Amino acid sequence: MTDASSPPADISALSFEEALAQLERIVAELESGQAPLERSIDIYERGAALKAHCEKKLEAARLKVEKIVLGQGGTVAAEAAEFN
């Protein structure tokens, strides 16, 4: 498990779930108000990078999602999903 204070360079190797778990720990630590100012700044920056990584992973997943449609004559096909 990667520590929330690890260098940002390792973020790109994290799965969505790992990045989200780290982000949740950072939010909890910041909300506690117990972290010294410098640590708060450092983990806030990492949190911002983790958030961007999660958004990128979600967008990639969204683009892969397909919806199943039933065509005329009962044929089944896949079509890119529309999210509006």
C-alpha cells in the first residue's frame, strides 16, 4: 500500500481504487485539522493530483462503456453510450 505522502510521480501507476483510497485518507487527515501546515499543504497537493488521476480513469472507463441495443428483426448490437 502506498503512503499518502509518497511522491506524486507514482500516481500514474495507481489503479482507480488505490488512488481513491489514498484520496479518502488525505481528506480525512485534512478534515481532522491535526496535520501541521506544511504537511497539510503537501498532502493537499497530492490530493489534487490524485483527484485528477481518478477523473482521468473515470473518463477512460466512460469511453469504454457500451450500451446494448435491439435492432429491427431482433438483432443485438453494441453502440457507444451517450452520456448527456
